[in-house]
Amino acid sequence: MDSRTETKAGTWMDTARPDGMSTGDWDRYLRKAMRETQETRRRLAAHWRALTGLPVPVVPAGVLA
């Protein structure tokens, strides 16, 4: 894993590692954040389908940025 994160627009930017945090700790932190983001997206999609009965709308990258 590198020190970049994806922005809302689907572009990449450098992410500064906090002072005193080891590379391994930073990698674990980023992996955890990505898992939580993916889990949140899945939960929101499930709620959307349950409430509306419709598939989740796909918004092109950059539209909401």
C-alpha cells in the first residue's frame, strides 16, 4: 500500500503519514479505513434497495465532487 488516497473525484492525492506513526501502523490504518468505507457503501446500498426496491443508481465519478 502506498501513501496515496483516492478523492471523491476518483483522483489520487498524497496522504501524509502522521509524525511518529510507523509505516506498518499507517498501512493497517489505511486498510481499516478502506474496509469501513466499503462496508458503509454495502449497507447504504442494501438500505436503498430495501426502501425503494430499485437498484442503486450509479453516479459517474466526479459528478458529486
